[in-house]
Amino acid sequence: MKNKNTPIQYIVLLYALASIVFLLAIAYLGTFTRYMADDYCESFMVTDDSILGAVLDRYMNGRWRAANRLSNLMFVGFFELLGKHNVEIIPPLMILLWTIGLIWLVYEIRKLARLSWPLYIDFFLGILLAFFSVFEAPNRFQIFYWRSSMATHFVPLVLLNFMLAFLLSNIRSAQGQRKPAWVGFLFFFASFIIGGFSEPPVTVMVVGCGLSLFYIWYFVKHEDRRPAFHLLAWIFSGALSALLVMAVSPAIAHLRGDTPSFSMWVFRTTQYTYLFLIDTFKTLPIPTALSFGVPALFFYTLYFNKENKQEISQQRWKINFYIMLIAPFILALLIAAGFSPSAYGQSFPVARARFFAHYLLSATLILEGAFLGAWLSQLKFPVFHSKYSFGASIFILVVLAFYPLRAGLQVLQNVPAYRERELLWDKRDAIIRDLKAQGETDLVIIQFDGVDGTKELDVSAKHWANGCAAQYYDVHSIRAIPVPPEYIDEYFGE
């Protein structure tokens, strides 16, 4: 048994190294990020007032849709305490926490499901999910590097993974008994904070918790039933409270346009979910195929030998079969829940708001692939028991491991462009501060291009981004004028 598992261990190591190269490359690019657009506004808000005061003031007096989101401004305020370089720290930190959280979550799922595979398989599945979800992200700059957008669409998912892993850990340790009330309050508070980042995560949390409570109430009969239902009820209450707080925000009254009818809202939500799934399979055929195929081959080779086959009971296969059948429907329902706020706002979700859906899709494909691979290893057809099938699977897995490595090397090709922008921004920042020190309050500075749809400073001093930048630098006004590339060095006196 040990000899047959040895190739699996080497494959895990190979995928881990390749995926880590990719994730480190993504994290490294984040160290070159700087303030853009809403970053100026949010930085001024939390430094001009206390963090809590800024959150409450924006909630009560803000006139744009995002004013109802409580937690993202709290997150910004916390990191602003580290100074202006906090925007360079957050991306690599969040990528690291994302990967750790996913590995921990897989570990807790395995322990709660009473599966007996080794710890390194938890690592493999967690890092595989981290890779595919980040790789398929539709606008990496806005999701991982632009702090304002990251705090709305990526950070809550990072925290959600840790909360879910902690939940499963508490259910296991409860041994059938209810946890103390303070543990429930802790989950309520965590759920409320995570839900307060933005509407898509909180709607997914509400629907996901509702489905889980229904399942536990009607189908779970063993000792985990009581603590699971109790703690999930706290999480559900926290998420629902966050959703209600955002729904009654004064900012909602300032939304333009007529709200859709219930039937139109349901139709748009369904339509957006369908379009997302179809578009993903059309535009990302290789990543979606690999996120299903790699775990299928991996678990086929894992359960290839007779010793491992005996560990899988008929009851376990029955449960796995039902999970395989119902998982796509749950996926569609959760994606629809995340898209429902956009459908209510009468628009297809922007790229950064679709990251949660890509994460859920990757997780489902990995789950389905793992079940399929394990099932194929148990079939009594000679072709699935041949040493040639086993050898071919190992060979294919080794070849496919170079895919994340190649993706990481492609990411690193962006380093020169990101570094150049970083240097130029720092030079402009120094010029602005020098002009301010000289007593100038109406500034005219160089304009840079926006990145992946993120707004840069405008020619007009009356533009909202310029107004926020002026507040950030504590000057009267700022205008940004484009400078031809051949004159940029001259502008900076070089």
C-alpha cells in the first residue's frame, strides 16, 4: 500500500509547488498597488474621523449605493492605522489567508465527514481550490489589488472560509452537546460583520444557512445534529441581521430607477445565473475542465489499490451518489442568491462581483471530480484495474501539474508594467506633497491611465475622484493632465 501511495505524495508535492508559484506571483504583483479612485475617499473618511464614526456617518448620510455596506469601511480603517503603505500589504496577506483558510476548511470537512485519507490530501484539495478560484477570477486587479473593491468582494470570502472551518471544528468538539451562549454570540457577530461587507456574500450566506438548517432538521440524526443546528442558527441570524441593516439604509432611498417586480426579479436572477454558467464554460473551457479532471484522476489513483477500496462502504457510496446529484442544483441556487442583488439593481453582475460564483463553481467541480474518480476506481471493469490505467493517470497528472506553473510564470510577466506604475505613482505622490509644503493648494499633476476599469484622477477638478484625492492630500483642488510618454521623464525632471 505504501509503494502505491508514493506517486500520490509526489503528485501532491508537485501541484503544491506549482500552485504556490502562481499564488506567490499573484501576491507579489499586489505589492506594487497604490491608491486609486475610492481608496482616496475611504482613506480620508476613516482618518478624518474615528473608524466607527466614519462607518456610521457614511451609513446615515451617504447617497450612493455602497454607503449601506458597513464592514468594508471598518476593514479599510483598521489597515489605515498601518499608514499609506497598507495597500501594498493587504493583497499578499489576503492571498495567504485565502489559501490557509481553504486548506483548513477542507481539513474540517474531512474530519466531520469521518473520512480517513492523509493530511496531505487536505492540503492538495485546498491549494487546488485556491489556485482555480484565483486563476478564473474575471478581473484580478479589481478583486485582489484595488483595496476598495477587494474589501467588498474578496475579503468577506476569506473571512467566510475561516468562519466555516471554525464552525465545523466547534461542531466536532461539541460531542453532541450545545455550545455555551458566548460561542453562539461570537458566530452571530462574525456572521454580521462578514455579511456587512456587501450584498452578494450576505445573500449567499442567508440562503446557504437556510438550506443547511433545513437539511440538519430533517435528515441529520446523529450526535452532531444539536450543536450544528444551534450554531448555524446563530450564523443565520447574524447574516439576516446584516442583510436587513443594509436593506433599510438611507442610501437605498437614493437609488435611481424603478425597482423590478418580484416576477421580473426572479426572471433576471435566473437568466443571469444561466448566462454566467454558459459564459464560463465557453470562455474558460480548459480551467473548468481541469478543475474537474485533476481531482477525478487524483482520487482514481488514490483509491486504486485494494486496501483503500475496502475503506469505502456501500453506505458511503450511496451518500456520495446523492451529493453528486444534488450539488449542481445547490450551486445554481447559491450563484442565483449572489446574483439576486444585481438583478434587483437591473444589471448583470460586474466582473468583480462574479468572483464568489467562480469560487463556488470551482469548489463544486472539484467535489464532483473527486467523487467520480473514487467511483471509477471501484468499478469492476478490467480497464479500471489495469496497471496501465494507473500509470497513464499518474503521467497525465504530472503533465497537468505544469499548468499552474505556467500560469504563475505568465503572471510574473506583468511585473515590469506594475513596477513602472508604482515608481511613477510614488514620484507623483512626492511632487504633490512638495507642492503642498510650498503652500500651493490648487494642483495640476500628471495623469496616469486607469487599470482594468479602475478610475484614475480626472482632468476636471470637480470629478468625484479628484475631490477625494484633494481631501486625502488636504489641498483645495487637484487636476490631472495626461502627459505623452516621451515627455514623462522630463516632467519628473529626469
